[in-house]
Amino acid sequence: MQENKDKSIEDLVDDAKGFLEARVEYTRLYLLEKISKVFADLVTSTVVIVCFVLAFLFGSVTLGLYLGEVLHNYAAGFGCVSLLYILIAVIVYFTKDKYIEKAIINIAIRKYFDKLADKEEADEKL
């Protein structure tokens, strides 16, 4: 009888060790998946932002050159572009609390919940 108890305790300990090892491996894989997704999202977002910045930069130079040609003075053309950006900056500064921050927060929350819903759908398919 004592041997059966010792054997069942040993089996229980072995099962607990196996469960713990499996849980540790699952946690490693789960963290790897999350880190990979964050890294991929960071890389793609960075590429998109760089492309937008370059397009904005070249568009600004083009607009400055065009306005300089129209005004027959390149300094005046680039000055107009600068005034336009100063005007946009002032508008953004005064409306950021009421409109812009709320919109950015809502977009971030929506993106998070969309990703969460996609993950749940993928888990249900498995």
C-alpha cells in the first residue's frame, strides 16, 4: 500500500514537472509571438511614416518652387509655404485638446480591439 502511495506521489510530481515545463515553453512561445508582432508592427509603421515624411518634404519643396515661379521670387514662394505651415501649427495647437488628442486615442483603441478580435477569431479557428 505504501509503495502505491509513493508511486502515485512520484507520478504526481512527474506530472507537475511536465506541466510546469510545458507552461514555461508555452509562455516563451507566447512572448515570442507578441514580441514578433510588435516588432513587425513597429517596422511597418516606421516605413509608412518615413514614406509620408519624404512625400511631405518633396511636396513642400515642389510647392515652394511652384509658388516661387508664380510669384517670380523663390524666397517669396518658400516664405508662403512657411507661413502655411505656421498657420497649420497654430490651428493644431489650439484644437489639439478638443479634437486631435481624442481622435488619436480613439484610433489607437480601435486598432487594439481590432487586433484583439482578429486574434480571437484565429484562436476559434484552431
